[in-house]
Amino acid sequence: MEMLNSLRPNLLQQLFVENSSVKMKRLFLYMAEKAGHLWFRDLNLDRIDLSKGKRSNVRMVYMIQNIR
């Protein structure tokens, strides 16, 4: 995730808007924010459908913590 510094925010925005996987969007945005990518602040999160309500994927969080 740290090597994705050169991604273009406008292309990512389009991919997030057109993608229907809420789990993928939430995980990718969480990890991008955690990694401190500069393009993250250029994304318009209001246009990205992240659904409503509480969602947690405990297995993914556990896997991410074990990778570190």
C-alpha cells in the first residue's frame, strides 16, 4: 500500500464510484488513509457510496494486524 503514491485521484474517484463492492472500497480507503497518501485528500468521499450502518470484517482486520 505504501508504494501507491503515484495513483491519480481522478481515476481512483471514477473507479470507486463505478465499483459496487462496499467492502473493497472501505478497506482500500481505510488503508490509504492509514498510509497517509496525498491523493486521499483529493477524493470526493461524498460521491463514493460506502453504504450506511456498521460493518466490520473481523477476519480482514485480524489479517491486517498479523501482517504488520
